[in-house]
Amino acid sequence: MESIDCVICGKQSQSPFETVFDRLGENENTFHLVRCTCGFVFLNPRPTQTEIQNYYNVPDYDPHHEKQGNVWDSVYKFVQTVTLKWKYRKILPFEELGFLLDIGGGQGEFANYMAEKNWYVYFQDDHSTIKRTLISNTIQSYRHVKQIPDDVEFSVITLWHSLEHIHDVDFVFTYISEKLVEGGVAAIAVPNLNAPERKIFRSAWAPYDAPRHLYHFNLQSLEDICEKYKLTVIRKYSMFQDAPYNILLSLTPLNPIKLIKAFFITLYAWIYTAIRGPKYSSSILLLCQKQ
Ligand SMILES: [Zn+2]
């Protein structure tokens, strides 16, 4: 385990925020979330980059596992299909075609989708459980962005729910601000600490996902970190599609009563977000531009 300073303001002064269990773990280990004086919430101490691998190599880890059939697997797949198109449409007004890097691209669904739209796609993910066969032949695939040739620049860099998993945030943001072409766009999506349903689930809120989720952004802290690295925020979006999945996952193991409960909590979360905007969405998407 390692202790860290705040990745946004660099301060060491933190207060306890929440104690959480590993929702996929077999033992009762607890993890501690802290809140910095700047307001940012993160896991501290946290497993090192080497130690964290054990927490991904579990059969039930959702974005990586292949098992089909139960309710939330089906929900996940459905949401994913709808979301791919949604993500593409958010980028299109700024960049119609070019070089794209997907950082922490999971099983490569978005990379494949963009390759099919004739983008030149570079893909990075360092978790060995991912099946490489899912990646289209035209995609350049890397375990680490440091392996990407130096002369490649990108018009779009995407981090779909991957920023909260990355140990070296300073490296990744420096990389983004160097490798984006002028006017290029970074699309960053993360779970939102201000999601209305978090207060219902408390420490069982699935997006805490300790110790795999190292940071818990809200709209303000995500804007702060983008601006720290001179990326100008140009759009903010609510990700309504993430609410049902996060809610079902928080209620797992499911039964008929919990499914009814999930329906009403989702309805509540959607209405709350519709009225109050991305600041209170289950997940948020920020588009930033290199000026
Ligand atoms: Zn801070």
C-alpha cells in the first residue's frame, strides 16, 4: 500500500470521508476514502500499481468478464450498445475523422466502433485479462501509452471510465496535453461523487469500487484537474445511461424486490439529474480542448 498527496492541489491535509469494502473481495478488508481540504475525495492509502493487479483478476469484475445471462450483464451490454453511439455523436461536432487514442479502453468496444467509422485508432489497456481478439486488426494496441511512437499526435483522446483507475494521473494528463493537436479534444467520463443515488446506498454505492477506483470526482474536481493541465472545458454532459447500471450493481445480489427498488431509485436519479444537470448525474462526461 502507498499513501499519496492530493493529485489536484498537492496538499497532504485530509480528513476521513468513508470506509468501504471491496465489493468483489472474499475477505473483509476495509479501504479508506479521504477528503482533501480542496474537496477532492480519493482512496488513501491505496494498493501500489503492482498490488492492484490482484484486485482486477477476479471472475466477477464487470467490465472484463465474459459471462452472460444474469440481469445486470444484460443491462450492461444494452447500455454499452446505446452508449457507443452516444459517445461518437458527442465527439463528431468537433472532430469528424482523425487519430484517436482510447486510454484504458477495456475490451476495446469503443476502439472497434471508431475503427469501423474509419478513424485511425490507438488503444491502451494494461490489464492482462482482456481478450486481444476483440480488437480490430487496424487498431494499434498497447499496454502502456509510453510504448506509442513519439511522433504520433491525436485529434481525440478518450478516457471512458478509466481516469479513476490510473495511478499516475500527472503522467496521463501531461501526455494528453502534449499529444493532443491544437484544437484537439479530450473526452473524459467518470462516475460522479454527487450522483443522487449515492446517499441512498452510502458505503454500498457501487462506483466506490474500492480499491480499483482510486479517485472520486465530481464536476468541480474534474474541471479543476483539466484546467490544471491547461485543457479548456468546452462541454459537460449528464450520462443518464449509467444510472440504472450503477444502481443495479449497488443492489447486487438482486431479487424481485430489489429490482422494483432499482426501478424507483433510477427514476428518482433521472428526474433529479434532468432538473439539476450534469453536476448531479450518475456519471459525467467532460469534453476539453487544447487551445
Ligand atoms: Zn486537494
